[in-house]
Amino acid sequence: MSARGVLYVHSAPSALCSHIEWAVAGIVGAPVSMPWVGQPAAPGTVRASLTWQAQPGTAGAITSALAGWNRLRFEVTEDASPGCDGVRYCYTPDLGTFTAVISANGDILIPEGRLRAALTLAAATGRQSPLEDQLERLLGTAWDGELEPFRRAADGAPIRWLNATG
């Protein structure tokens, strides 16, 4: 199975270019040569991008290899592949690493568990905001609350299959 993605190095000191290429080559298993050009947003740095194809999880491996390098800013995306969601990693020296599941069009998808954790933290303040109300609605919290007793009542109950005849 194979995954595809893109590494965007937004800014790097030119002294790191060959090190970045070597690190990525070791992960993707092929020689890497990136087209480095000056980065006008940070004079004295360069930028480049690389489209890659390798095993699923490669974006995470590239991120792990490059995260923490001084004055390096980058993003790595990995398209969804069978059994794997798409993912985007971002790194800056000041903020560290950000990870998000992404849809086919690049939208960030926030997993239910992360939304529920955010709501739990917000609830600790003791008041519900209109945004929290809308998030609860998007998550179907009221429906889950109402249906849960029925779900639990079905534990161990026989399943009846209805067949249409015609």
C-alpha cells in the first residue's frame, strides 16, 4: 500500500537544506533533491516543496525527523489512503507541532473525541456558551442522551431482522 503527500518547507536556513534532503531521503527510501529558492517573508532563508510517495505514515515520520530544528518552518500533508485518514502536520519553532485530520478537499476534520474533550474543559467553567450549544448539536449529544438507555437495554437482547417481501 502506498500514500502520497507534499512537504512544504516554508523557511529554513540554507545551511540546513542538505540535512533536510538527507533526512527525507532516509524516510522515503529514495534520493531527494529539492528546488530551494529565497523566502521573501524571512530574508536569509530559503523555501522548497517536495511531492512524495511512500508508505502510509510517512508524513508523521518526516515531521518527527524535522520537528525541533532551529528556525525551520514546514508543513507535511498526506492524502487519505485505504484504511488511513488524510493528515496535515505544521511546525514552527515558536508553536511546535500541530496535527489535524484532513478531508479530501483539505478541510480540517476535528474528531469527536477532541470536540468532546474541549466541551468537557469548557464545562468546567460552569456555564454553557452558544458555541458550546452548537457543538453539542453538531455532535448529536441530545440524541445520544435520549437513545443511550435504549442502546443499553439492547445489550444481550436478541436481534430481530425485518425482511421485505414482495
